[in-house]
Amino acid sequence: MTERPEWTHEPDLASRRAGGSVVWANDEAFAERENLIKPGPAEFRPWNFGHKGQIYDGWETRRRREPGVDQAIVRLGLPGVVAGVVVDTAFFTGNYPPFASVEAVAVDGYPSPAELLELEWTPLVPKSEVRGDSENFFAVSSGRRWTHVRLTIHPDGGVARFRVHGAPVADPRLVDPAALDLAALENGARVTGCSNMFYSSPSNLISPGFAAVMGEGWETARRRDDGNDWVSVALAGAGVPRLAELDTTHFKGNAPGWASLSGRLDGPWFEVLPRTRLQPDTRHRFLVPEPRELSEVRLDIHPDGGMARLRLWGALTERGRETFERRFRDTAG
């Protein structure tokens, strides 16, 4: 079993779940490009054939009879700094590409595919060997913020999934600092620790949108002791929260019985929301009793279970705005 690099614990910036889109591909004769960024693992049904042959849960191009390469462009749902990419060739055995490379570009607005193709792209991963029916991991050292990535396969073949792991960086021009979700992944918040992630990643808690199924939340193993589970989140910037949202949607027989929130700012933890009873499959919204500045929040669930989303609505302080804007400046090209 291949050991997964540490950077794969970072969010998938390209995932359809995060708003990513495959905006262009030069060829998709056998299988559609949109499959590349589907959230779940690829599936294989051995007797599933269509008019184009075996139906693959991935992107597959025709066999080349002339020189060239095949390419697909992905608009990141969460623009940010890329830590690494995964070129997953699951179930592609005699039809996988022997090599792949990845480039990126940062652009404002919503350019068309034709406009994107005219831009100067920066290499993130050089032409590298790819194994079939495998997750191929490639670390990326760039510290810049990117909005689009381009996957090139040499010369043709099939890729099941394309993951772009990294840290989201929000554009301050598109955010109201007086009213935002301080704990949102898309605003630059990140998980800094958790007690348990047996069933799913704690980063799901702060991901965009509502959870469509239980697996899109954070769920821990059943505890057999007297403790409780927790997750800590570094906020998008120091701020003063006014409203906390604790969402147990889809968690019915496995929702926590109670939850509490703590916060801190350069010092010890203090209470933000006292231990409060929760209901299964419910979007709870609580006013923060005594709003005060914090830069990190900790959610404690008692004793264990699953949460779909954590939201912390409030305003960035002056210190928080400086952090928020500096993160963007430091990663701009």
C-alpha cells in the first residue's frame, strides 16, 4: 500500500464539491473530462459497456496517430497555493498515459477557454512518469496563488481523478470584512488539529456549501472512554464572532449529544459558546453570548459523533484584516 504524502491532508482545491470545473479538454473521445474532479474515488463496473466501449469513470482520450499531447484545464473552486497534485489512473491499465505534467496560471475574472489558452502558463510538475491503476503523487514547491491548472498527458490515455491539494487564499476585494464566515475554508481558515478523523476529514466541517450526504461532514470513531472529541481551526483572520452555526445535518443515530466552542488570541483558551445540547439532523444557530476577538476556535463534541458544518459569522478586526490582505499579497504573482 502506497504511503500518502502529508500534503494530501490539505483540501482538494479542484474538487467539484468545492466549486471546481473542468472548463476545457482537447479530446474526450472515450470518457468525459468532468469525471476528473468528482469528489469520490473512481468506480469500475466490468460489464458496463456503451457505444464507445468500456465506460470509464475518468477522462480518456483517443489513441493518437500523430505527434502531440492531450490536455485538460481545471478552474479551481478554491484558488490558492498548491502543495501537491495527484494523477490517479485507477482502473486504467493498458490505456493510461506513460507521462504527465501540470502547469498553472493566475487570472482575475472568468476567462473563456480560448482566452486561457493564450496565457503564459507556469510549470508546477515537469513531464514525469506515471504508473497505471495507481495514485501518482507529485509535490509542488510554488508559493504562489493560482486560479487554474492544466493537466497534460503524454501522449494520450486515461486519468480517473485529478486532485490539487493546497491552501485556499481568498481575494480581499471579493470579501466584506465586516460580515463573513471567519471559519470558512474558502476565506483562508484551516484545520490545525483534531482528536480523531476515523471516518472523514475535519476539513469537511469548514468546506463550502451544505453537506449533501453524511460522508461530506466530519465523523469520529465511537469512544469507549470518558473523553470527548474536538477539532481546532485557525480563522481566516482575527475577528469577533457574533453567530455560531453547528450543523448536524444527515447525522441521526450518530450526532453528538452536546457541543461547546472555545477561542483564543495569543493566549489561553476562553469560552465562546458553553456546552449546549444538540439535536440530530439539525442546523443549529446560536448567538455568541459575549463576543470578543479571537484568531483560533476549538469545537468540542460530547462525547463523539459527526458534524456536517461549522460556521462562525462575524467581523475581522484591524489585525485580522491585515493578516487577510497580507496572505493575498504574499502569494500574488
